[in-house]
Amino acid sequence: MKYNDIVVLIPSYNPSKKIKETINLLKNNGFNNIIVIDDGSTNKDNFKNLKCTKLISYKVNKGKGFALKTGFKYIEKLNVQGVITIDDDLQQNINDIKHLCDLFLKDSCVYLGCRNFDKNTPFKRKVANKVTNKLFYMLYHEKITDTQSGLRIFPKNLLKFLINIKGNGFEYETNVLKFLAMYKIKIKQIPIKTIYFKGSNESRYKAITDSIKIIKVLFNKKNI
């Protein structure tokens, strides 16, 4: 099956060689529309000869939220059904990605891939996610089992709203969930495998400091 109606969006900062493996795996599984955002990387070696549809680069690192919004602005102009956001380092299972896309093509709803946080999950990451999940439910009355998951699918008609949501860092993804909850936009949550590699983007997401920022964002209901 080919997923021509879905764009894969990959925000990336100083990626490892796994970004090429990720793109090759996507292409081998029917994903032909792949957009990579180079978020002001200082090391651009692994962007060379990248077999993606479009590589968008800018000079200064501005954060994951800014990179996602940059991608959404570009995708908004394309004739597609939706966009799936994934990591650049094989942190998500290809079968999970395909499963979410198969479901999305049937109903064009927002889909969120939710990890099971098994014994392989770093302890700090597991605790931080549980805390933010509980706070999100208390404040927004929406039970999200993985508020920090980056595996998400959005229909194209939502992009005009997503590009105006505040936040340039990891907190942006929390603001997106706040927006969806506050405007009663249905979120379908699908269990996915938990994959962590030593030396992966764990170094970019700081479990404690970034979670504190996210908690502050959660308490600010106006900041979307």
C-alpha cells in the first residue's frame, strides 16, 4: 500500500545516521511524501544526499515546535489528506506508523500514538510523562496516556490552526493537545511500541527540565 495522501514530517536537529535509515524504511513501506526540517543544525553531514521529498533548512536552531510549524505551513499548500509527525532516529516502529495511517485514511481524525512505557523506558522519562498525563487530565478533563508522544497524525484542515499555536520548543506539542482538548476536537489514541536507543534524542529532550516547562505550560490555559 502507498500512502500518497499522507505527508511524513520529520523535525530534525543534528541528526545521527539513523535519519537516512528512517527515510529508506519509510520509502520501502509506501511513504513517498517525506519532508525533513533541518532546525538550524550545526552538523549537516547527515542531511547530504537525503532521499526525502523536501528538505527545509534555516541557520539558527529554534526548537521542535518552530520546526513543526514550519513544516505545517509548507504542507498546508499541498493536495494531501493529512500529516504524520515522527522522530528522525527510528524511535517509532514502522508497523505502528502504518497502522495509524491506515486508520487515519478511513476517518481523517486526529491520531496519537501512545507508548506503553515498559521496563526499557528510562525511569526519569516514565515518571515525567506520568506526571504530565495526570495534570493534563486534572486541568483539561481529557485522559491522554502519552502527552509527550511525537507520533501524531493531523488532518490538513487543522494545520491553519496549528501553525498559530504558541511555543517553539517541546512545549508546543503540549499546547497542541491543550488546543484539541479545549475545542473538543476528538483525539483517537492508539497503543504503540516503546523504543529507546542509547544516545538517541533522549539528549535533546531533558526529562526533568523540559517537563517542568511543560507543567508550567499546562497551568497556563490562555497560552495557546
